[in-house]
Amino acid sequence: MHLLDLPDDVLILICSHLHGRDALNVALTSKQLVDLALPRVAAVITCWKPSMLRKLHAYMVNGPAQRARHIQVLSIDTHTFGGYDPEEANTSDDGEQPGDDLYYAANFSQANIIGGLLMHAQNIQELCLERFQPCLRRDPRIGVALASMPRLTKLRLSTLGDYTLEVLRSCSFDLRHLTLSYFIEEDYPLEGETRTLPALLSTLALYRNLHIVKLWNFTPHTCFSEDFIPPQLPSITYLRLSESTPPALNMVELCPNLNTLIYSEDPQAFDFADELNLRHLSGKPWPDLRRLMLGEHDEIPSVRRRLARVEQLHIGGVLSNSEADAPDVARFFALLRQTSPVELYLSVRVRHSPILFLSHIPPLAPRLRVLELKVSIPSPSLDYDGWLDNIPQALSDLPIPCLRLFFPQLGYPAVPRFFPAGLEYDDAEDKARGAEAREMERRRAAAMHALPQRIADAMPSLRYLALLDEGPNQNNLALQKGEEGARGSAQAEVPVETEVAGAVRSEPGEDAPVYEWDELRQTDWIRSHRWWRIVDGAEGGSRKLEAISIQEGKRLEQQIIEGAGQQDATTEELSGAEISFNRRSVLVLTSFSGSLHALSM
């Protein structure tokens, strides 16, 4: 069957997923597909330099075909407002050499071009515009064009304050996804501009179908005033407050259907010594959350008192202490007791002792079924030799069916960078550190090879295991062996590259690592990602590991999480039925006693 034999509605649907060069190639294949595919060439556009913006305007607006009306996704990057453009021979629009504005992307001389483009591109569905408020002040047509886009459902604006929200309150589009990145002084200050809760809430309340709200650098210093009645935001299910302040958390109680909260604090933007601003610590309890992600453990006090149950608890920051009575560990325990998660992500840094506090987790989080543990050490020193060997014993008391372990690269040995004038530097100590780092890489590879089986044997309840590994630190491998001063250097006989290559095998067809920033794990490099199903051995023999695909592992993990949620719901229904039955029993007994009393009279 030929492609052109398909019905027109099917061809339209196929072409709706094309853009850019793919759409152009399809349009060039036949006359029948030109009208369907050619408009999609300009459907998705990203602009990242000044000369590109001018060419884009000339092609989309000045041409006779009204091409701008075909734009559906438009992104204008911060670099569009930079003073430097390689195509302009190091010269800005006014003929001057680029200056400090290069670093702040503060050349807004082409704001009128953006305004003209948006006035003609009224069918945009997704819009991302950096440096929004400075452009808006230079060309008000940008606000007029934004307010007249009926199909806009996803909007991302940056470098803004409360003034921008006035424009959004005049818009009538049906927004579903909103991302706002407020201004910060170090990037591009907006003189006299504010970031307040009433202005934001009054704007969000206008969009009845708004589901996702992401806020960066929203740092209000006060809560609601007594004369402000905050609106309810029932449509919002996903709320992100990144680099924010605790007063912003008052938004959560206004979102009764919220299921995901991501929160991180900007410690420099809020004065915790001001007791008048600590009202955020008390208030109405929040609804149960499907997912809570915190940037650091220091942010636990800002949320703990108002939390209910949380299904997935993710804390990105590193827990540096291993002792159960350490203050930060005690704070983490209090959060576990409050939320009782089904899935937990935790990052720990192992020092001179095993991860002792893990054995205290089961009674604090009885619903826990899935754990991802990121384990690291402070430096590649032989002082931390055996850190991987201690992990199976530390995990042995956890009765969970699914475990993910993530191992980042070992660090690079620290060396002094500055020396007093006239001092002759002796690099013997650096060579010794380099030899230790290389030896630690060799031992890490050997331990990683044996770790899956050791964990399977140490955890009887474990059914699924995943290992995520960033692989060896190539800088450590490049260090020359130190002949003197390195403890254990005589044992480094096996080439470390050989062992590492064998220890970090990837799945078939997945040999090439994927570079994509993982916010939770704080990495863009996962060299090896492997999953196993653990099967009990016959007649009490050693447990066996059966390799499964990443997709299968994630599917089984999700089944475990959903199964725990369904079990909780069933338990609550049975508990509610039991309470109702008891109430009816009391009512019947009371009525029966009354009848007996009447007969005795």
C-alpha cells in the first residue's frame, strides 16, 4: 500500500507530527503532500541569536504567504538578546562593540521585531519568551498580541515581576501549562519590581483549566495580608516552587487536588530570624500528595508540619551523616514518620562508617516498597576503602521488593592550586593522591561486579534490583601510578580500564550513554543502567539474578507502587465500613434497650 493511498484525514494526522526539515522533505516528495506538509515547516521554531530573529521576521511577516499564521510552537531564547552574534562580525545593531550586556543578554533593540512577529502569529499553541518584561516595556504590542492568541495552552515567560501579571490577567486563552521565571538581581534586575502572592494568585485563579504551574525565583517575603481573601485553585495538580521562599508554600493549601509538589529554597532571599514571617510553618494541612520532591534536607522544617501522606518522597540533597542520632538524620526520620512513603529517593555520603541509620527506616515507613539510594564518598582516598562492601549489610534489614542503587563517579583528588612566591613545589603528595585515586577506581570496579549478587543474598524480600552507574572517572584513570606514598599501590596489578569495562556493561542496543540532565540525581551521565529479577534458588540455594530490560524493570516498579496504593485504598474502605457497621450496631442496641425499658414500664 502506497502512502498516498491513505485517506486524507490519516495523511493530515501524520503531517501534524512533522516540523522543520522533516516536514520539508515530505513536502518535496509529491504535489499531493505539499499543501499538507509545507505549512508544518515553520510550525516549530527556536530562535537563539539576533540575526536569526531578523531573518525569522522577514520570512514570516514580510513574505506574501502569511507564513506566521502556521507557527504553533515558538521559543525565543535568552541569547537572542545578547550583544554578540558571529554573523554580525562582532558588532551590535547600533554599530558599537558588544560590552557588558553580552553577559546579561540585555540588548532589547529588536523588541519591536518580536512584537511584530507575535502580532501575525496568532495560532501559537506553545510560547516561550525569555526576557519578557524588558521586551514588553519597550514594545507594548507584545502584551496585546499575547492577549489575542486564542489557541495558546502552554506559556513560559522569564525575567518578570508583578507588572507582567497585569498583562496575563487581560488574556482570555485557555491556559493549561504555565511557567514563570521571576527576575533575579544577579541576572537582570528590574528596578522597583515586586514578587507578591496576591498578584500571582489573582492571576492563576482566572485560568480554570490550568493544571501545571512552575515558578522559578518566586521569593515572596510575607504571607497573605488580613484583607486579602485568597482564591481556591482546584484545577492545579502540579506545582513547582524552585529557588523560592517558605511563604510561597501557602499556595499549596489553595490547591485541593494537588498531587505533585516540587520545592527548593533560596536561602539568601529569606530572613528566617524574622518570626513575623514564620506563619508559613502553621496553617491548614495539605492534601495527600502523590509526589513530593525537596531540593535539600534543610527544607524539611518548612513543609513537615503541614504534610499528610506522600506516595513518592524524593530528596535531592546529600545526607552526610550515617549515625541514627545525628540532627539531620533525626529530621529526616521525622519526615518519614509523617509521610510514610511508598517510594523513597535518598542520597547519602558514606564517610568512615557504614550507613547505620537504614535499619531504622522500616518502622518509620511501613508502606515503603521502592527505594533508590545514591551512594557516594567524599574523595577517592583509601581512607574509604570498603565503602561498597558495607552496602549489602546496611540494606539487609529493609523488607522491600524493589531497590535501585545509583553510584556517581568518584571525585578527583584535591591538589593545591596556589603557592607562596619563591616556594619550590614538591609534587610527591599529588602523585600519592593520584595513585590512591587510581587504586580506588580499580577496587570500585571489582566491588561493583560482585555487588548485585551480594545484595540479592543479603535482602530476602528483594525481587527487583537496578544499578545505575556513572562509570569510572577518566581523570583518575589518566593519572600516572605513584611509585611511592600510595597505600596499596602494589595491589594495582590489573589494568583498571579492563576491569571497569567489564563491570559496567550496558544492555544490548544501549551501549551509548544518554546525555540528559536528571534533576533528581543531579547528573547528565549514566553510563550503565541495568535491571534484574531476583529468583529464589531451589531448596534454599543461592538466589539467582535474571537480567531484564530497563522498560520491563520500570513497568514492574510502577506496578509495585500502584499496588501499594490500591492496598491502602482497600484498607481505608474496610476501615470505613467497619466504623459504619459499629455505628449501626450501637444505634440498634440503643433502640433495643429503649424498647425493653418501655416494656418494663
